[in-house]
Amino acid sequence: MNGDWEIPMQWLTRLRLQARALLRGVRVEEEMDEEIRYHLDRQIEVNLAAGMTPEDSRFAALREFGGLDQRREECRDARGVSLIESTFQDATYALRSLRKSPGFTTVAVLSLALGIGANTTIFSFVNAVLLRPLPYPESGRLVTLREQPSDSKGSVAVHPLNFLEWRSRSQSFESMALVQVIPTNLLGSEGAEQITVAQTTSGLFQSFGVTPAIGRAFAEAEARPDGPPVAVLSHAFWQRRFGGDPGVLGRRLELGDGYLTVIGVAPPGLRLGLMEPDAYVPLAIDPSNPGAIGSRSFQCYGRLKPGVTIEAARAEMAVIAAQLARQYPLDEGYGVFVSTLHDYLVMEGRPALRLLMAVVAMVLVIACVNLAGLLMARGLGRRAELALRTSLGATRFRLVQQLVIESLVLSALGGAAGLAVAWWATRGLVSLTGGALATGTSEPIRVDGTCLLFTVGISALTAVAFGLLPAWQASRVDPQAALGERTRGGTADRRHHRLRGALVIAEVALAVVLLVGAGLLLRTFSSLTSVRLGFEPAHTITMRLFLGDRDAEYRIGVVDRILQHVEAVPGVQAASTIQFLPLSGMNCGTAFWLDRQPIGDANHALSTDCSLISRGYFKAMGIPVLQGRGFDARDRTGSPRVVIVNQSFARQYFRDGRALGQRITVAGPGQQAAEVVGIAGDVRHNGLAVDPVPTVFLLHAQAPGYITSLVVRATGDPAALAPSIRRAIGEVDPTQGVAGIRTMEEYLEESLARPRLYAALVAGFAVLALTLAMLGVYGLIAYLVTQRTHEIGIRMALGADRGRIFNGLFRQGAALALGGLALGVGAAYALAHLISALLFGVTATDPTTYAGAAVGLLVMALIATAIPARQAARVDPMMALRYE
């Protein structure tokens, strides 16, 4: 038992002694001197007793000791803290040395601060979006399931019948839930308010691994067609509407078409995808009533059983999908997409964030290359000092250690400044992104502890990676040559010049790569801003309406009355409705049949997008009707069915685009053959970068929906009309709430937010990289001028004209710039495919962009070269001859 404790006790004793040596170093040194003096005096006494004289006794004792300084060093080494002490001494010396060179220190720290700050800023986004786990227990087991057409790389929402089959057949999932988020109108003392409600099956909370903060979740028995109207409130809505009152359980929420009884409150932070609905209600799926089930418009979440991998779940769901495709015509050509929820939520942002991390890494490399060049120049200027230390016994390893620690001190200062830059830049960037990058959690993007560790790590890495080479180069010093006559222009200088030249070429090449990438993204943004929308966003305001689960006659009548009242508001030019707004990316894909085809036959069905609109829509949105007419007052419930198609529909499905007067039947409830009475212009409905697709417009008065958006065109500022429009809606139906009041220009700005962000960031970092690269070119030529000032004076005294001096130095800088330019263009071309997914309206190898980046960099590099070269040409020969 004692043997088991012996080794730990030895370690504890050693650690205690080392800590004492570090924390009470002065006292330990005094004790060591006293101990040495004691042993020395004892030996002197022994020698005196042996008959030696006092002088001989002391000399003999010192000779036996072998030198007091050596004994002191041995004692210090025995403590095991000599490395720490020497490191501390080197750090202290480095701080004093850097304080004596404020110009060098400022440039080095500023370069590192910009490079490290840029990396930490982007890493804060990468950490929040890609690395931070979802705030749920064992969030890696939380998955999303979607349907995947065999002819598409994308995925679509889930059909409820397929959900029932998946849940009953799969063995990989602990639980599974189906969700659809819809709006509803909540009544209160201040009028109607539109809230979002998540209709979900009973397994939702189990799938996310959470339980209500208060109350309970709804049971399976409550999720049936005749179940009680109960609700679990979201935590945010509970706080906002009820002030966090724990007595909310049992209270009723009055709706426009019923009520809900509160049975629980969800925990904070629970989100479905990227949104947090206001309430959760049971979703009833009745297989015996297919008409009430719905279509592919639901989201599905599941929790894997412990030990089941995502690959195993995918394999099982692929087998189930194949079985369903053979069993049901509905599922023919569909598979199942299975992904962890975190991976699915960050799918869009991952490529761009990886690109931005690569960009800022290049900026950091350029900054570090500059630092390496500065350290090499500084090391060459300190040859005499290093040679003296070598002559006094310092080993090469000791010199390298000192210089690397100086690099670490510089990097620590740059990292601290970079952290301040990152804190400021992250806050500014978060406000500028405007939700362009979704995090998947409710936690904000900020510089946290993980980012702090990243900054410390990257600072240390830059110090070692880019400080070791200059340190090793500077430590290769010949004491005799360095302490004797000058070696300017010797082999060491030439080797140093070649190495710095290679570093400058590398940073110029990296700057070219970033300039090309920035140019391509800027041209993409320019193409998106100039794309033909197909509608006029100016002077248009929108707001979402929920018509409620009422009969068709009511929904038709309430929309007509709302439009009449809104059109009567002063300043309103036109008003209408559409189920899903342009640029939203949301639409109703459906099937249709041409005239004389067997209606309902899936083999003859054609596909189209579908928009449900009211009369006056094309006028309200500024969409031209190219042929025929728009919907008007003659098109009613009992009148002949009519439709309008867009230009892409007419071109794709009718010869020469002659769709006017043709008859088609669109799939849906009460489907009837309808006449095409108009052809409208194409609209980029699914996004700026997505070409218009065939679309058929149905009339709300003939096929009423439940959800719609009001579109109002104003003669002046549309935002100023919002209160009047809301009052007009309330006059028609006091139970009608509105939400999402925004102008179409705001929707357009939102569509441009992400490409604008990418273009601005890459362009900003490219400018920073260009500036650092030009500083590198300037610094190298300026250093050459300093090193060759004496030589230049001699040449000018012997008759060399100023033009030849200028041309010689200018050619050296130009050669470096051209070398870096050629290398950078080649690298940009090789890496072009990495950015192609983010481009629109321009190819990744666009020659105009490459030429512009090359010319811009070359001009800047030549300017950076010409400034020090011109200064060299204006040197006074007499002053240069006295220069040392």
C-alpha cells in the first residue's frame, strides 16, 4: 500500500518545490547562495586544518567546487524550472526589445491583428452555424426526413400517408413526428392578432428529447379528428402574451373560428427548423378520409434509437421507400431523404462559410508572410548582437528559442488586438447579415469561449509557423564576419533577399486569388440586381391573411369585401391577393391535363407550378398581360372556369405559344376544365437566381384557399398606408389578423442579402489582402534601398544617372509582382470550381474578371515598387557614401 503512494507523493513534493521556485524565486536564490557559501566555508575550514594558507585554502575550495556560477546553474537545473525561467526572461527581453522598435512593433502587430481578427470573426459564424450543436439532449440523434424525387437532387415535404407508413414500418427510430406550421387568428382585447400554430403528432416533444416547462404535452388520444382543442404554448409566446404567468394552464385562447385550451408551455429554445411557432396543437390524420389528409406539405422529424447510425437509418428507409413505390402510385419515383437536423439546417450556409474561412485563412497567411519578412529583416539587422551572444557561449538552439519567443510575444499582442477587432467586427457583421446566415438555434452569434480558444491557438500557430524560419535564418550567424567588417551584399544578404522575394511572390499570388474571387462574386451580385423580375416591386406593400377553416362562400366573400374596402383607401392604386408571394420560393406544384386527354390519368398528367390569385393581381404587381385579359368581375363562382398561364407555360405546352382560348384541367378539389383567357409575363417566383417555370394562375373566387397575402400598389409611400389598410380589413372582419407587413422592395432586399454579404466580405478581405501584399512589395524594395544605399552612392559618384538606379530597383519589384501574378492567376483558375455554386450570370473562369484583377493588382504593385525606387534615385551621393 505504501509503495502505491510513494510515486504520487514524490511527484507532489517535486511540484511543490517547483512552484516555490517559480513563485518565490528571490528567496530561493538567497537560500541557494547561503547553501553554497556554507559548503564553501566548510571546505575552506577543512583546507585550513590541513595546513594550507587562507589564500590557498580558498583557491583549493573554489577549484574543487568547479566554479560558483556553474554550481548555481546546476542547482537551477535540478529544480526543473530552468526552461520556464529562461522563457520568462526571453519574453521580458522581447517586450523591452519591441518597445525600443515602435515602428516595427506597430506594423507587425497591426498586420497580425487584421489577419487574426478576420479569422476569428468568420470563425464566430462558423462556430455558431456549423459547429455549435443544437440545444437538445443527444442532438446528434435528431433527424429530419423528407421525400426525394428520383429525378432531382433536392427534396420535398412529406405526405401524411407516407409518414404513417414510415412510422409503422421503420425500426431505426425511437419516435417520429409530423408537423405543419399554419397561421391562425387569435382574438384579444386589442383586436385580432395572427399567430403561428404548429399542427403536430404526439411524438414531437419525444423526438426533440424535451418536456414542457410547465403542464404536459398532448396525448395520442388527443390527436384524432374528434379530439379536444388543446394547445401547448411556446415559451416565447407565453412570456410575451401572458408575462410568464404559471396560472396559464386551463385558460382558453379565443380564435376567429373556435378556441384552444392551454395544457402546457414548451421549454425555451424549442424551434421547428429555423422558426419558433407560437403554439403547438394536435394533428389529426384520418386514413379513412383521404380528402382531408393533405398533400406533400408537412415536415417530419425523428429520433434515432441509441446505437443506430444515420447510415443504417438511410438504408432502412431506402428499402421502405422501394416497398411503398411498388404498393402506391402516389410514391412511384420517390425515395426518402434522411439527414441529421443540424446538417439539414446548415446545408445552405456550409459552402459559403467554408469559402469565407478559406478566404480569411489566405489573409492570415499574407499577414504572416509579411511578419516573416519583417522578422528576417530585423534578424539581419541584429547580426552583431546575435554574434556576440554566440561568442559568449549561446547555442544555436538558445538563439532560436529567444527569437521564436519574440515571435510568440508578437503573436500574443496581435492576437489580443485581433480579438478586439473580432469582437467589434462580429457585432457589426451580425447586424449587417440580417438573417442571411441561419444558425438553427436561438443563441446569438458572438465571440465566445470557443472563439477565444481559436484565437489563442491560431496566434500560437502563426508564431511558430512563420517565426521559426526567420529565427533559424537569423541564428545562422558567423561571429567573426558579423563582428568584423560589414557583410552587406554578401552571401547571407543574397540568400535573405531571395527568401524574402519568394515570400512576396507568394503573398501577391494569394492576393490575386482573392481578387478574382471577389470580382466573380461582385459580378454575381451585379447580375442579380439587374435581373428581370417580371414585376414592379416599387410602391407595393404586402401582408399575410388567414381566412380560417370556414366554408368556400365565406372565404370568397371576405376577400372580395376586403379588396373593395382597401381599394377605397386614399392613395391605393390597386389591390389583390396571391397565396404565395413572388421571390418567396413557395408555390403549389400540381398536375394538369390538356384538352381531350383522359382527366385524372397519371400517365398523361403534365406538371406545372400554380398560383392562386384574386382579380386585379397583375395590375397590383405590375405584371404585364401579354395576350388576352386578366381576371375581372365577370369571373365568379358560378361562371365558366377560367385560368391564366405565364409565357413559359404557353411556350412549353402549346405550339408557337398559342395557349389563348385553349382548355386545360388543373388537378385539385372540384377540378373542371377551364379556358385560358390570358397569357402573363414570366415572373421569377422561386428566387432571383431561378429561371421562371411554367405556371398557371387560378382565381380565388373559383377555387378559394385558406392562406393568402394581400398585395397593394400605392401612388406614394406604401408603408404609410399600412395602418389605413389594417383598419379597412378590420371593418370587413374584426376577427381577421394580419402579419408580415412588408414592402416588395424589402422582399427583394432579403433575396439579395446573402449574395450581397458574400460579395462584400470577400471583396473587403481581398482589399485587405491586396493592401498587405503591396506593403510586402514596398517593404522589400525599401529594404533593398536601405541595404544598398552605400552602393547606390558609389554608383552615382561614378556617373550612374538616376534613371538607371530607378529602373534597376523598379525591375526587381516588377519581376516579383509579375511572378506572383502569374502564379496567382494559375491558382485562381485551378480553384475556380470551388466558387461556381455561388455564381450567377458569370462563369467561374470569366476572362474579364481575371483580366480586371490582374491589371488592378499589377498597377498597385508597380506603384508600391515605384515609391521606394524613386526615393533611391533621389539619394544624395555624398550622404550615401557616409551611410553605414
